[in-house]
Amino acid sequence: MIPLNFVPFSLIGLSLAIFLGFRCVPRFDARWLLRFTWNRAATRCDRDADLLMAGVGVRC
């Protein structure tokens, strides 16, 4: 019997991914702000993905 840790997920029909995220929103004053977001999809294979987003915002 082969332990589950050594069987690739593609052989047993499972797919597992972990999603991590971090967000930072610094404000310059009462109206203006920046937003930085980092997200990562981590898998057991070599196909991890990062998504970086940045933007400027105004509050009314």
C-alpha cells in the first residue's frame, strides 16, 4: 500500500489549492488613499500564481 503523501493528486482525482492574500491601504489624508493587494494560489505542483494589484482612490 502506498501512503497518500506519495501519490500525486492527479492519480487519485483530487486537486488542492491554498489561497493567501494581503491587503494594505495607506491614506494620505481624509480623501486620498492607495490600495495594494497581493494574492497567491499555492498548489503542490510548480504552478503557483501571484496576483498583484495597485490603485489610487478618492473618498467622497
